[in-house]
Amino acid sequence: MSDRVKVVVTGAAGQISYSLIPRLVDGTVFGNKKVDLELVEIPAVLNKLEGMVMEMEDSFFPHMGDINITDNFADAAENADWFLLVGSIPRGIVLNGKKIEERSDLLKVNGGIFIDQGKAIGEKGKEKAKILVVGNPANTNALIGHHHARNETQLWMAMTMLDSNRAKSFLAKKASVGVDEVTKMTIWGNHSPTMYPDFENVLIGNQRGADVFSDLQWIENEFIPGVQQRGKAVIDARGASSATSAAKAALDTVRAVEHKTIDGDCFSAAIVSDGSYGIDEGLVAGVPLISDGQGQVNLVRDFSLSDFAKQRIQISIEELKSEKEAVADLLD
Ligand code: NAD
Ligand code: LMR
């Protein structure tokens, strides 16, 4: 196994990346490997990245390898192991005189970015490269990227780890336990207000969530909408979308893929569906996953889903189908 890993980060001058990039090289994600960084931005803000490089050098990270800044994604993609696709516009800002309210309003604004990036990743990224789409609408952006990559050895994911971390935090508070006692959390479907946080299959210690959370009023009226709308709540409070928690979730996803999943646990990300759990083949939907720690990520296939869960998941799948239709022109 190589003792170096090459990581491409887009949107490297943005707020998520400012929190994300230093933690990629602190030894907690890739262990003792040297981490070579390709930081990609649009030309207008490349100079900001020069400052970022200075700060990275001044921080003295023993695991940092080469660091390069560029506006040429295709060059950056050459032989890369990981792609963290953060670069895109967040909601909450005013664009062409209209405030962008929902992540799906970003479909046309951001979707186009993922055509050329997908092609470059498919052609130039390593066989078995891992791609995590953070930029919204993450699932459909990943669908576009995967479509254009045309490389089935690589793994495309859209980030639902932030939603999973949020859901764990809500449930830990409700059950009066530490967040580390909440495991096996899955976010099903889209990273959007239709996502379904699976409170039934989650484990609180050794107990199934279905047996712990009997207050279904709270589940339906507070927990599910609370997780679904947490991104908006942060935007309303902060005047900007979540950044440090999003960076932590991206790092958690990379860590979950790079390290073997503890027996009985799983992690959450959206991947290209093979039709399992009744999710239409080809959609990028949140599901439970495990990693063997050697680069292989597998779907957990034996979750039992209640009728309530199935009905909620279907709502999110219908939304993913309509997002796919809305970007049909970006899919050839
Ligand atoms: P930001 O505006 O601070 O930074 C985005 C950066 O992307 C900017 O510096 C911009 O110049 C750059 N960029 C735009 N187009 C690019 C391109 N083609 N190539 C390279 N860089 C490009 O935004 P942010 O707060 O860092 O958020 C980034 C994205 O992540 C947003 O779409 C946001 O909605 C999304 N997000 C997703 C999650 C999630 O859970 N999936 C969580 C939080 C934020
Ligand atoms: C989040 O969930 O915090 C991000 O997707 C940002 C947003 O637009 O909500």
C-alpha cells in the first residue's frame, strides 16, 4: 500500500474548506501517510489560496506532503485518490436579485460544474478513487458527476454524514446519553428536507431505537423535521451555511471509508443505487454502508424497514427522481 495519498479539494478558498483542509493533514484521517493536496478554485479567488498555503506551511503538519493551488481541475485530478467536491454556491445568498431558499434551487446553478469535473475524474483519477460531493444539491450533483465519469471502478458519494451527526445529537439528547453511544445511524434518500433519519434501526448502546423511542409525537413533530431543517436553522442563525460541522462531516466520511467499520455499526452516505431497498437504480440516495478498511465500501442489505420508514423514504426517492428530470439536459 502506498505511503502517500493525493487529495483534491474544490472550493478550497470557501468557508468549509478553511476548516477542512488543515484537518486532512493532521494525521487523524490518513494516519501516517503523507497527504499531497491539490487545492482547486475559480481564477478570481486563487490569490486567497496563496494565503491558505502560507498558513498550512506555517502550521507545521508533519504529515503534509506537496501542496498545489490551481484553477485547472483536470490537471489536479491526475492520479488522485480522493476528491472532495466542495466547490459550488451555497443557498441563503442572493443571486440575480433572487434569494436562493432551497438546495434544489441550486440545481441549475451548480449542476453544470459536475459535468467537466466528472469527466476529468473518470479519465484521470485513480482506479478505485473515492469522490465525496459536498456542494449542493449534493445527491444530484453526484449523479451528474458519476454519469460523466463513466468509470465504475470509482466510488461516488454525496454527503449525508452531517445529517447523520445531527440526528445522533438529537437522539443522544432525547435518550440522555453521550453522542458516542448512538451508532448505526442512517440517513435515507436525499440531502434535503425530505431526508429520512432512521430512528428505528439506530442503536442506543445495545438497544434498537424502535424500542427506545416510544414518543412518536416527538419523532414526527420534532426529531424528523428538526434534522431535515437543521441546515436552514443554521443559515438563519449564522447568516451563512454550516461550515465547521460540514467540514467535520466530510472528514468523518473519509475516515469511515478509510477505516474498517466496527462490527454492528454502519455509516451514512448517498451512493449510486443498484435497486436495493426499492430505490430506483442509478439514483444517488442515502443508505447504510460499511467499509472493509481496504478500499471496499458495501451496502448493508439486511435493514428491516417499517411501513412508516418505507413511506418516508419513498417521498425522498420521488424528489430525487424529479431532480434527475430537472437536470436531464446535463445528462446528455
Ligand atoms: P463558500 O461560498 O464559502 O465556498 C464555495 C467555494 O467554491 C467558493 O470559494 C467558490 O469560489 C468555489 N467554487 C465555485 N465554483 C467552483 C468551481 N467550479 N471549481 C472550484 N471551486 C469553485 O461555500 P461553503 O459554505 O464552503 O459551501 C460549499 C457548498 O457546500 C455549498 O453548495 C453548500 O450548500 C454545501 N454544503 C453541503 C453540505 C452537506 O451536508 N452536503 C453541508 C454544508 C454545505
Ligand atoms: C446543510 O445541511 O447545512 C447544508 O446543506 C447547507 C444548507 O444549505 O442547508
